[in-house]
Amino acid sequence: MTDKPQGRAGFAKRALVIFAFLLSIAAAAAGGAGWWAYDRFHRPATNAELVRLVIAPGSSLMQIAEALADNDLVADARIFALGARLLRRDRRLTAGEYEFAPGLSVYDILTKLEEHDTVARFFTAAEGLSSYEITALLNTADGLTGRIEEPPPEGALLPETYRYALNDSREAILGRMADSMTALRTGLWDRRAEGLPIDTWEEAVILASIVEKETGVADERPRVASVFINRLRRGMRLQSDPTVIYGITLGRGPLDRRIRRSELRERTPYNTYVIDGLPPTPIANPGRAAIEAVLNPLETDDLYFVADGEGGHAFAKTLEEHNRNVAKWRAIQRARGER
């Protein structure tokens, strides 16, 4: 005859075994589900080619998930959305233009959207362009919003390559270019050479714009700058053709012909064959190197330069030497059939 206490103990023992068994089944199921979820989130996507996808502002999590699924980036939109919620990353996904390389996992894609790792676009303004020309280029740049109606003052923009994202505004890019020029002033003006015949940053930018338009050879800029610095010190006129051209075009494009003799004699605020000193404004937007060349020019006795026929210039200390260089250049032009 079995006593009751032993019966109760046996029942409790059996119940504990059953509970442990059920718990192990649940743990195994949870573990299996966890592994399944991990596998789904780290399995490479099936897109065979690079996918570019624009996530519109205000898109819901499900709209984002469905767009990814439509492009074979995730296997199941609902699983992506559920995983994003479980990881508490669903509210951190950002709109924008994205590129997804083949083989990214769901986790990689989620991270890219969360970190706003959007497509990088670039706008490049070459040194020596006028503000009108830079504005015209910016107004035709792809993927930007708004339109710039009025160019900023000449010389206010720093020519460089600027990164932007889809639907950034053109005004914002222009503002960054102006801010970059302001920052450059802070970095360069206090490190200028002593004794320059330039009293202000604005005058430095004016002269740098002339240097920028006179030569496209980077190594020549400090020497071209030295010629103009020497002329200013001696009270000589700069006699720069690009300033005459700017007086004709006002920076709205290149002059598609040679300068006429009458234009070299015409008095305009920009004709440095006629006026003394610097013109009233820059004639272009100079780059950093041209400004550095003006603020720290080579120490030379050069007063003249002319094209040498090989893409650079021949420099001279005296008018006699310069005239010989000019004669050589004229002979090269005649041999080329130029007038």
C-alpha cells in the first residue's frame, strides 16, 4: 500500500519532468526561430547588379520594405519590417538616394538606411570661372533643387569640388562655396609675405583672379604673381589682357575672338592698359593656389611675360628682353597660321 506523501512526491516529480521537457521544446523552438531570423537577416540579397533606389521623404517602414523587396534586396518585406521593429531601428531609417551592391544582407541594408549612407554626387567649379559661369553650371547640375537667379559678387566663391546628395538645394551649394572662401581668408591672410603692395584681402582676390586667368600652369602662378607685384611696387600698369576681356564680357562667357586694338585703348574700369593699379573687382573666382601665389609670390625682378608657344610663358626683366620674347611668339603664331 503506497502512502499519500509518496504519491504526492511522485506526481510532483513527474510534473517537473514534463515541465522541463516542455521548456526544452520551447527553448529549442526559440533557438530555431532565433537562428532562422539571424540567417534571414544575414543572408545575401539576390540582386545580381547594382541597384539605385530613391526612398521618398515621409515613406513608411512598410513602403520602404516593399520597395526593397520589389528590387530583390530583401526576400520578404514583412520580415524586414518586423526585424527593423524588433531591433528598434524602424524610426531611424532615412529618405534619400541609395546604391545597393550585389550580395548585401538585410542587416547591411538596414544599417545603410539608418546611417544615411546615400549616393554621393559632386559639383566641380574650375578655377578662373566667373560667378555668372559658376551659377549657370550650378543651375544645370543634376539632382539639385531650386534655381539661382542672381550670381553672387565676383570673387566671392571658392572653386573646388563639392559633395551633395539628391534634392539638396543649389542655394545651399552656393552658400558652401562662399563659406569656403571666407574660411580660406582666415587661413591665408595672416600668413602673407611682408611688404606687399596689397592692403586688403579684397585686393588680394582681385590680383589672384588676374593671375588665375593669365596662366593655367600651376608652377607658373607664383612667378606670374611676382610680375604683377613688381609692377604695382613700381607704379607700372598691369597691362593684362584678361582684364580687358572682362571689361567687354563682364564674365558672361569667353570672348570668341581676339582683342581689338581699339579695345586696348578704350577706357573701362577693367582695362589695365589704361587705368592705374587694380580693377575695381575680381575678374573671376580664383582658386586657393592663385591666392597663395599672390600672398607669397616668388622673389624675382621680372616685369614682363608672354606666351612661349609651349603652353607656358617666357619671362623678362627688361623691355628689350621682353620684345625679343614677343618676336619669338609672333613667329610661332605666323608659323601656325594665326593672326
